[in-house]
Amino acid sequence: MNYRSILLAGALTLTSVAVLPGQTKAKNWSAPRTPDGKPDLQGVWTNATLTPLERPAALAGKATLTDAEAAALEKKSIDDVQKYDGKSENPFADAAGSGGTGGYNALFVDRGSELARVDGVKRTSLVVDPPDGKVPPITPEAKQRNQAMMRAYNKFDSVKDRPLAERCLLSFGSSSGPPMLPVMYNNNYEIVQTPDNVVILVEMVHDARIIRINGTHAPASVRQWLGDSIGHWEGDTLVVDTTNFTDKTRFRGASENLHVIERFTRVDPNNILYKVTIDDPTTFAKAWSAEYPFVATKGPIYEYACHEGNYAMTDILGGARKAEAAKENK
């Protein structure tokens, strides 16, 4: 989903201690512990934010904003949702792939109401390395690979020809991850933790990430849509290493060589600071990193029954048959 140029900034919350959402670990505060003594990450969290993945050109060279500057941008972003509601030129609908069909309106847009706040200040991009807030360019090899992938997506002979997100089998926009990026709506996660596993239930599209603590990666021949995730604790930070991706997910055009390292640190009662590094030398010119808060939110997470009601798939394949028939009748 290419919505970076229209979304500006932020995660939100109120805290029960005198700290700002998403900042570094609060003074005189210790994370609650599980029975095995590890920081307790359990609960329902959201990474909903108006902050785009990449820094907009209008904010080039400006990694952070004052609260007053942020408030002005936040108000404009929220007002724009209503301004374009129901209009064919709705940039939010276009970003979600509606293409002016009216498939989405303001009811669906749920990106929070503030810029992401980290270290006490509001950020203009989720990307923090490179410092310009931009994802590094992709390699010539990746461009050729992605062109071939797009040609493959022009097949409409079977449901299985269509990408996973279009079939409602995996989240679009990488909200399921890794990396777990915020999208236009349904940015909720539930974390359940035991000494041996951490499970992250992703609202969209009902994906469950299972992270094996102190495990070893599966053989290279074993590939999974969400990759193979193993974790370990470095002090109070859960570090998750994910490899073994398939060629069906392709985060931003990445290859099966994608390697993602995530860090989860409970910094105060209502915030987990999430840091992620993405590395794939066959796709990106260099490794790059992002960080943003996961904020405590009221549960529960509801079922995301997209696949069951995906009447669009029938329309897509039916439209292809009509196009073929029209071509034959010429």
C-alpha cells in the first residue's frame, strides 16, 4: 500500500505516570515481570499512527517537530479524512487500492490522531536510519525481479494466481510483519507470553506470529509467509530474529533473503518501544531501520472475516472472463 505521501504522523496514549507516550524508559519505573522473571509484554497494543514510513519532502531535514508544529499537521490530517470522504479523488481510498471505486470511506480510516512520539518528541517518519527518513533505493536485481512479479500478477486464470493480500489470506501493507507496520486501519495486536514462546495475534488478517524463545531457525528449505521467528532476551529487551521467508510475501519487493531483526522494550505502563532493522542485500542498497511505539489499547481484538466475505475475488475473475470474451468477439 503506497500511502506514505499522504499520511503525516503519530501514535497516541495517556499514561498513568509522568512520562510522554513512546519515550525512553520512564524513570523510577520497572516493567512488570512474568513468573519466569522476564518483562511482561502481554496485553492488547496498537501501532496506529499518522506518521508515514518515509519522511515527506515538505519535512526534509526535519526529523522531529515541536508539539505546536505537530498539532497543526495532526489537525490537517484528520480534517482531510472528512474533506475527501466519499469523493472519487479520495487519496486515502486510492492508497488502499480502491482506485476511485468508493470501496473505502472515512468510516474505515483509523490511523490514530497524533504523530508517533519517541524520546519525548514527535517524529516525522518511522524510518530513522538512514537519517533522511527514506527507505534506501532498491538494487537493479530487485527491479527486474519485481517487474517479473508484476507480470505474474496479470494472470487471472485462478484464485491462486492472485496475491495473498487480495485473497484476504495475509495482511496488506505488512501489518502482520515482520516488520509490523501501521496501515490505514485495524492496527491492533495481542501479545501472549510464556517462557518458551511469545505469540503475537495480529488483527489484520487474523495472523498469529509464534516466536520461539532461544530456538534455532528451521532449515533453509522450510519457508513461511511470516518467516521463521526466534527470540532471546537482551536485558529487558526481547530481540526477535526472522528469516526463511517465502517468495509470496516480498516485503517492499524483498527476496527470500530478507532478514528482519525486531526489538521490543516495555518503556512505561502504556508503551512498548518497537525497533526494527530490515536487511536484504539483494533488494536494498543498504540495511535500514525504523522505530515507533506500540501503545496500550482496550481490547478485545475482533475477528477479521475478510476471506469469507471476499466477493471482490468473484468480481475480479468474472471481469477477466468478460474481458476475454469481448476480445474474442472483436
